[in-house]
Amino acid sequence: MGYSNQFFEALGLSGEFAQEIKSAAEKTGIPVARLNHYNESNTLPSGEDLRKIEEHYGVSELQLKLKTGRIDREALALIQAHSEDIFNIIAPAKELAQHPNTPVEPVMTSALGKLYQQDCLTFLHSVESDSVDLVFADPPFNLDKLYPSNMDDNIREEEYLSWTEHWLKECIRVLGHGGALFIWNLPLWNSTISTFLHGRLTFKHWISVDIKYSLPIKGRLYPSHYSLLYFVKGEKPNKLIADRLPTQTCPSCFDNLKDYGGYKHKMNPQGISLTDVWTDIPPVRHAKYKKRAGANELPVKLLDRIIEMSTNPGDTVLDPFGGSGTTFVVAELKGRRWMGCEIGPCDDIINRFESIEEDKHNLEGIRSNLNHLYTPLVKKEREARGLWTAESAATKHKAKTDALQIPGGVGPLQ
Ligand SMILES: C[S@@+](CC[C@H](N)C(=O)[O-])C[C@H]1O[C@@H](n2cnc3c(N)ncnc32)[C@H](O)[C@@H]1O
């Protein structure tokens, strides 16, 4: 990981020799560790360090920004003001984009979808513009993980981000107007990805999905959420209707975890509105539920929620990073057309479709608990214990207001 030597090169250093950096540290008075940090993370120095670099290397802040590619709005305004000149300098060097488009046969065809064993860029190039209703992407996170495809998951940051921008551009191209793009990634990468997407699509939400994905390490907070970016193409989404969730109750006594006070009768019997913090998505950890060895498989519940809220039956869902095929299976079970690819072996996806009844059963279980204030099981337990339900609270409230309004009825309580 890390960046190539953009910072050192901006100072005219090769960055290859420890002695060279040591001399730079002596010359500027900036510690070696900090110089290496600027270089490794491609971070612009500020304050005294910036002044020292300007003084000793004759490099201005603007030059540093341009050479390290850390273009802020100030630099951007200058570039825009000189865009004609800059275009004339760089245009001849820019090669025409290559769109390899050799048709390949899908490795699997289902009633509603097609799976290709391909690189995502090659696959995306073959997809028609403006033809997809939802793109869901869960790319590798560049965390040096071993995938069945043996792909390199530890490349330089600028290389990872440049590759990311390439496939994102293609996802945007194939997305239909009003279509939705969801990107699942670490906050580290999604913070940069969202900057790229702003101005190309319309931002809807940064959804935090509460799943612990790493161990607590001294010197940093315990990473506890994945980021799910949600953008749409054009002004507004074709569909944004989210499932409602059951309210939380104690697993042993079934009492509410939240006190609704005098507002019980106002509770929607269909459940609580979905927020942009999702705390009810369980990770797929148990071997029994895993559809392929190793990590990185997303839960059916997550894909069900995304597909349900942003598409209608018959719409088309695309996933360029198939993995174990969660997106494809959920799309199929929900009556959506789908297409996608996976660069590595596709056997796990194909096997998964052969035993799709398991996912169907799981999905039915998940859906049976949605759009009720209390899940059917919790409601039964509460009724048995004389605890309120949406219906009992509404009936009680009606009886009370009726009594207050009917002439001769019971007057206001003391
Ligand atoms: C994080 S996993 C996706 C998991 C998937 N969402 C699931 O629930 O099973 C990322 C997948 O992308 C695949 N992949 C990596 N680079 C790719 C590329 N250039 N084109 C297509 N697939 C790629 C990897 O082999 C891996 O299976």
C-alpha cells in the first residue's frame, strides 16, 4: 500500500536512498519520519514544514499540489481559468480509451440473470449505456486479503483509486436515469470515492452499517462500521421506498428497549422508519451459512434491503464483483433481472444457485419480520404478557378519546 514517491519527486528526490532523506531532514529541519509520512501517504505539508520546504527546495505550495495531485478548489479554479492552454498541452498525450469488447459466453444463465467469469472492466464495457436500474458493488478493499482468484489485494493507493475510478465511471455509464448506485467499502476508501461521485451522480446517503470488522488495536478506535454509499443518476431516484423495521425489545422479557411514553398510539403498526445507521445486519461468520470459504461474503439481509428499496420486480440489477453471488441470488429470488461478473472461480456461485432453496428460506424468514412494529413472534409473546402492541395502544387511545367526546361519557381524568 502507500503511494509512489510523488512527494519526494516534487522535491527533486528519488526517495530510494535513506541517506538522501536524511540529508533532506538535516537541510529542512523536518524529521525523517515526517518526511516519509508525507511521501507514503501523499500528504501535503502545512505550517512550518511547508514554509521550510518552500524555502529549501524552492517549490511553491501550488507546485506541490499539482505534482502530488492534491488538487483543492483553489488550484482547480486556476486550472479552470487556464483550461484551454492545459487541454492543448495534455490532449495529444491522452490515448483514446480502449474498449475491448470481445463477446464471451456467460458461465451461468438463470431464469433472470447471466453471470460472466470476467474482469469487471471488460464486462462493464460490454453493457449497454443507461440500461441498469441498480448497481451494487462490493470491491476488494486492498487490504492484502487472499481471494480465490489470487488477485493482488495490496496495490499502491493511487493505483487502487485509479482502478476504482475506472470501474465507477463504467457503472455510472450503464446506470439508467433515476437508477441507484450503492458502494460497499471501508470508510477509508468510501470517503475518497464519494468525492469522485459528487458532481457525477446525486448524493442520497452515507449509510453506516454497524458491523465490527477488525480487532481493537491500541492507538485507534475499534472499527465498527462499513460505509455504504448511495447515489442516484439524475435528480431523483426512480424508487426509494424502504422497508420498515420492528422496534427493539428485550430478548427474554419482550419489553421495549425504548420508552415511547404517551406516544404509543402514534406508533406506525408497520414499524419504525429505516435510518441511515443500520444496526441489524449480521455478518456472515458461521461456516454453516457461508457459501464459499474465507471472508467477504455479504449477508442476504443487506442485499434484500438494498434491492427492495431501490428497484421494482422486473428491474435490472448489476454487480461487477460477484464473490459468492449474494447479489445475484437475492435479485433472482426477488424477481429482478440481474447481470454480473466475477474474475475468480465461479463454482461457488453456480452451486449456490443449484441449492437456491436455502437462500429462499433464509430470505423468507428475513422478510417475515419486516414491516411490523413487532415481529410476529415478539407480538405473540407481548400479547401473552399483557404488554402493549400497536393495535392495543390504538384501541386504548380511541376508547379514551371517545369517552372524552361522547356527551354523557366519562369526563376528563382528574
Ligand atoms: C469483496 S468480494 C465480493 C463479495 C460479494 N459481495 C459476496 O457477497 O459474496 C470481491 C470479489 O471481487 C472479485 N474481483 C476482484 N477484482 C475483480 C475484477 N477486476 N473483476 C471482477 N471481479 C473482481 C474478487 O475475486 C472477489 O470475489
